[in-house]
Amino acid sequence: MSTWLTPNMTLLIAAAAVATFLTRIAGYVLVKRLKSMPPRLEAALNAVPAAVLTTLVAPAFFYGQIDVKAAMAASLLIGLRFSAIPMLIGGWAVVMLMRHFLG
């Protein structure tokens, strides 16, 4: 038996898995029990992807170096005209080039 896979660690992993499963399934079950979804709930659920994206991008923008900020700006500009794949490739290219040439 590995030294890091103790009974306590196994129990912790199992508890985290159960908690994750319950939180994910609870939303599904609650929404399915509704006969019709209230407009405010639907609006709130539609706002979740933008909120999650903001929580991922904002700290990187404010605390990142100039290469990260330039990549995000380039991704924004590319994203206004093209789909997601060119936007990701453009942002990746900008950050890699800046890291290569600026160190």
C-alpha cells in the first residue's frame, strides 16, 4: 500500500466524490421537478456560463504579466470576427511569441 493512500485519504476522496455528485445531481433534480421554469430562474441559469468565464479570465488579466494581457486582447479582437478555434490559436500564438522574444 502506498504511503499517501491511507484509509483517511481514501475516505476523504470518497466523501469529495459523493459531495460533488450530490451537488451536481441536486440542480438537475430540482429543475426537473418544476412544471415550468420561472423566467428569473431561466435568466439566472443563462448567466452562469458568462459568470464562470469571468471568474476564470479576470484574475489572469489583472494579475498576469504583459504577455497574458496581450494574448487576451488579441483573443478578444480575433473572437469578434472569427469562431472559437482561431481565437484560441491566436491567443496561444501571441503569448508564446511574447514569451519567446521577451523572455
